[in-house]
Amino acid sequence: MASPSQLPLEAALLPIALLITGALLAFRGQATPSRRLAMALVTLLALTPTGFLWSGALTLIELAALTLILLLLADRFLFSAGPAEIDARRVLPERLSMNQPNPALITLYNNSDDALRVELIDPIPTAMRWRSASPSGFTAGSQFPAYARTLAPRQRETIEYEVSPLRRGSFTFEPIRLRYRSRLGLLWIQQRAARRDVVKAYPDLKRIAQLRVRFSVSGEGGDFRSRRLGLQGTEFSALRPYVAGDDLRHVAWRATARMDAPVTQVWRPEADQPILILLDAGRTMNAPLANDLTRFDWALTAALSLAGVAIDHGDRVGVIAFDQRVTHRSPIAGGRAHFNRMLDALHALQPTAQEPDYEGVMLKAAKQLRRRSLVVAFVDLVDPLASHSLARGLQAFSKRHLLLAVSFQDPALSRQAEQYPETLQGLYEKSVALDLAQLRQRAYADLSRRTRAAVVDAEPARLDEALLNRYMAIKYKTRL
């Protein structure tokens, strides 16, 4: 029988031995204790003081601790499925659209012969929002997509969720953190599954693709748009059956006689026309405008929409982004490969805190632009000094080129100007909004008078479509 002086030492060795075993099992994060194991350890520790009263109790506790350690080792290394039998794979789009839901897919594999309780967390980047696209299984309100499910033997489970980047640029998805419960339920065996994924967030690619389809030159969509807008090109394209509303001047009378049915000529606008897009990437373009997007975000989406549609119509497009100097330059070229290169080069471009040098940058660009072109300038007029600098810069293009100044209306300012004030504060806010709107209209009228530039001014959600309608009108009316 152990003496009383030996009992405290032996009693202290029990929890130490258990803790060492647990540490070995959890080395490098391979396993963590389950609630069942934690309750067993607490019970043993609670019974340890009885060894002071009866040495036989201490012997029983030692046997129980030894049995628990053996069960723990067997549960981890003999009974339970190995980490190689559990896997998770993540699939993401190569390109994500900023501030839009993008599909993400995780496939869970249970290649073992046991039913397993599996839990995972996908540590998405912090500058992203997520929401579940599956009917159940995700933990509501979690910062990261967290999923828990019992998988049957040899079962494969596919789960879906959506991610929305809050900014443009590159994002890194860290490996999925995965754990599953051991057969005896004493441990959570954990591992990192899937690889580290690096993806890029672009402007609103879905919106750009939709506009390219709507303004496409192929099929009846393009013919209908040109007829609806009352536009005709100058190059013969094809013959097609006459449709009510077609211009009788374009009826192909010889073909009509041969076919014994009315046939009309389809004319398309000239292709290979150069377009230069000027993107203000200065201080004021950092300002938020609508839907958590800055002025530059909206401008970039509209600019890429114009570039895509223009290239689809056979034109050539170049882009210059600038603040006090040129921060990006894409040469004027055509083809889908050129559009993809522009998209990759511009997707992460951010405005700076510097004031734009309209005059200096535009004078240099005008000297390099030899062929008559459509020059589209995305700008934001906020003060008289900037207006004068912009006017002097655009005047460098006005003699040889066709100018289009593009700007955004502030939706919040428009709402204040249209609201019916019920308080003195509301009346003051409406008065300020109306004054700012009038100053803005005068600034653009003065800019148009001094530079002969046409102005496209609309709210952010409608600006890209308004710009494309203006481009189509210019193109079909052969103003270039």
C-alpha cells in the first residue's frame, strides 16, 4: 500500500501523463479532444483526491487512466479513418465579378467504410461577403462558410455558396480547415484540405457580357437595334427578307425580282475605327458613389463595356489611365485577345490620392494620336480649376477628333433635389442639392462649348448603356 506521503505525488502524475498523451496526439494539429474525452478527463481528475483516503481508489484511478490512454491511442491510430480517406476540393471561377455573387463549390469525399461526422470551415478572404447557395448545412451568421454534416460510407457531398468581392484585385483562399470525429468519439481528427487558391476580382463581368450581347452585331439583335434607332451603316453587309418598317430605299429590287419576295439590303457601319478611352484615376474618383462602389469602379466597368462592344464591332480601342501622370496605357488595337489583355491589366488598377493633370496628360496623348479618333474621357468636374484644366486638355483633341465627356450623376444628390422637404433642414438640403446640380450643368455646358465635346451624364446604373447608345449613334451616322 502506498504511504500517505507518496499519494500526492502519484496523484499529480496522473493528469500530467494524460496531458502529455493529449499533447502528443494533437502535435501539429492532428487531433483535438472531443467533448466526450474532456468529460472523461474531468471525471478522473475529480476522483483523484479520493486516493488520499484509500490507496485502492488510487489504483483503480490509475487503471482507468491507463485504459483511457490505450483507448485514445487505438481510437486515433487503429479504429478511425485516416486523413487520406477524407478529402475536400474547392472549385472557384478563374475570374470573379466585383460586388456580384460568384459561385463557389466544395466537394467532400468520405472514402472510408465508416459514417463520419464532418465539419469544415473555408477561410475566405476578409474583403469578401458570402452567402449559402445550398438548402442546409451552413452555419448561419458565421464569418466564414462553415459546414457540418454526417457523411455515409463512401459518400460524396457537394456544397455550394456564393462569394462577392468588395474590391478588385487578387485574393488568396487558404486551404480548407476540415475535421471529423473518431469512431469512439474521443477525438476530432483535423487536417487542411484543398490547395491554396489565388483568384482575381474584376469589374462587373456579368454586366459587361450582358451589354456585349445586347449590342452585338450578329444575328437579328444588331439589325433590330439599328432599325429601332433609325441608324444605317455605309458598308454593304448582306441581304435578308424585307421586314415591315425597313427603309424602302434599301430594298434590293433585282434580288426581289429573282426571289419573288421583298428583299432588303443590310448595311453595317465602317469598322477599324480607333477609339481612345481616357480614365481619370485621380483623387475625386476615390469617392463612393452607389452600391459600395467608387466613381472609378463605375467608370472602369463602363469603359470596359464600351471597349468590348467596340471590338465586337470591329473597331480598335486603347486606354490611358492617369492622375498627375499616366498610370496605365493600353495601345489602340482590336481583337478579343487585346480586350482580354486590357481586362487583365486594368482589373486591379486603383485611383490615387493625387490631383489629375488633365492638361499635361491630354496634350501628350493628343500628339501621339494621328488618325481621327473617338476620344472618350471619363472625368469628374468638382471645381472651376479642374474644369479649366480639363477644358484645355480636351481642346488638344477638338480640332481633329470627336470628343465624348462621360460623367456620373450622384444618386443621393438627385434624390435630395427631387424630395419634398417637410422640415427646415430638408428644405436647406434640397436647396443645396439644386444649386450643385445647376453648377454641374453649367460646368458641362461650358465644357461642351469650349471643346465641342458631347456629354454623356447619367446615374451610375444607367451610364454604361447611355454611353453605348451614344457610341452606336456615332458609329452608324458615320461621324468618324
